[in-house]
Amino acid sequence: MTLKVAHIIPQLSQGGAEQLTLNIHHALNQNPNVQSKLFYFQPVADYGPPELLGTQFLPAQVQLRLFSGLQGQVEELEAAIRAYSPQVVHCHLYESELVRACFKPGPWVHISTVHDNMRQLSPPSSFLKKPYWIQRASRTTLLRAFRQTRNHFLAISEDTRNYLHQVLPADMHPRIALLKNAVPLNRFAFPERPDWQPGQTLHLINVGSFVAKKNQAMALDVLQELVKVGIDTRLTFAGDGPLKSQVQQQAEAKGLQNRCSFLGNVQNIEAHYRHADLYLHTAWEEPFGLVLVEAMASGLSVVALNAGGNRELIQDGINGRLLPQQASPSEVALSIQTWMSQASAQRHARKNALEFSAGFGMPAYVDALLNHYTQLQPA
């Protein structure tokens, strides 16, 4: 019997959750006993047209109103999923959860991968402020849908699992499982990386959406500090988002525009990892840094702040540097200067990074995911 899985994600923009979901979808379809279909409902497909990706776009809209509750136009998407008749409906990201909450109950197993520590699940904190009511409505809507469907949860890191135990009612805790993210390792393999030597140009790279929690403005400050101490440094940013133009303006204001490259979203990020000497990760919130695994699989060591899931990936002094979350730009710059000046330590760190990243390959991930799907099927 073929296991049929329906994935739902808002859009196929360039991002960690979207890339992982596509990778899962394609890997599942390599198994002759599995059929995967990926549905998205916002017209963004940065990875290519649906017919090439084996995906299907069907428009859907949802609105969460304070007094009238959840309202959605999801009929076309719901009808397509029912016609597909999956045994598993697997949701990714908050808006997908709202869309699915508008569906009538179905005969499938419901699973949610919590990619970003879904903050809409957090209890509201300030009764006197308007966001309190918005947060309360979001949480109430999600919990109602989760109870109705006996939803199962996949946490992408220990940090995310701990968060889910904090925000979900106790009766839902047995339905939380841990499955850490994965990458297609062969895409990033670049083991023969030359040593960086003092006096050479230092190439840093930072990958991620330009949103507040990714904290790219701090990366600019770190760049400025490195230049101040005489290190000829270049910083490549890959990604897009609402704060990108602001960071570009800050680079110009600091006189760093000639030392920065803003690539936007790119299809061949592995090529840019290969031209870097170090991965710099300044995010102050990171449930699981998929880009950290990509960088390590490319043979880079990493300098990151001790934020969320980063501590599960970076062993300080072993495969990179894990710095206090509140470290200043000058402290981060000094750590980079010291770290990169130790050629022997760098070689060991890059070797350790490659070995560590090898534990995050897609085949093992998909095997574990299929085993989880199977365990949740009715007897």
C-alpha cells in the first residue's frame, strides 16, 4: 500500500523552512512506496514552476478577527487535498495552520513541523495592550484546531521541543517528537578548503532573511570592528526581506558599502560558501540554524551567538565559536581575529565541522520521518 502525504506550506520563497520542505517532498518521492504532494497557497515560487517541482499552487486566504474569529477562503485547496486522499497531512509554518484550521475534519493524521518556535502559541502577556487580544486569538484558534485533530508535532531542535512543552497543554506533550533538520550534504561538500593566513583578505558570509531576529545590523558592526584593527575584510549577505534596504543604508552610512555584497536570494548558495573563510551568524533567536549545517557541510567553521538551537550545533572551540548572546560587536570581532589567526585550530575546526554536519543528511532524516508517519497510522 502506498503511503500518501500532503504537505502544506504558505509559499515557496527562499527560506530554510521552504527549502527543507521541498527537500523532504522530493526525497519522499524517491521511495516507491510513498507518494508526496506539496501544496502552497500564496503565489510565490522562487525555486521554479510547479510542474518542474511536482508541487501544486491553489489560492487560499485566511483572516483572524478579534470578534468574528477565523474566516477563510480555502475551498479549492481543501477540495484538492480531499481528492488526493492522503493518510498524512503535514503542515509547515503558522499560516498553513490557520488554513488547515478552516478545513472540515478529515480521516488523515495531522502533523505540524514547528520550524520557527511558533510564537503565536505563546500565552499573551499584557492585558492592557491591543497585541494581547491578537495573541490570545491566535493561541486560542491554534489550540482549538490542534485538539480537534489530535495534532502531532515535530520539533526541529531541543530548543523548539522545550518551547512546545512550555506553551502547549500537558495533554499534548506526548504528541511532541524531536526530528532535527537536515540538508542534502552532497550539494555542499567542499572539503579541500585552504587555510586563511593573516594579511589575506578575510571573507565572511551571512545567510538569512532580513528580519529583526537575524540581526544583520550587528554583522555590519563586526565588519567595522575588524576593519578598524587592520584586517581587510569582506562580508557577503545572502537573503532578502523587509530590513534589507535598511541594512544596506547602514552599510553606506558606515562607509562599508565597498566591503559588502548583498546577493539577495540565490539558487547556488553553495558556491558562495566555497568562496568564504568563515560563517558569521549574528541571529539573536534561532530555533535551528539550517544555514549553520550548510556552512559546516561546506567545510566552514562558524562564529555564532548562543541563541536557541545554535548551542546544539556549535561546540565552542571545536567546530566554531559560540559567543554569549549579549556579546558586543567588538567582542565578536576580537573572537574572530583570534580564532582565524590559529591555522592549526582552524584546520581541526573545519574537519570537525564536516564530521558533525555528516549527521544531518537527508536520507537518515527521511527514514526517521517515514518511521514516524508509519507509527502514527491506525492499526
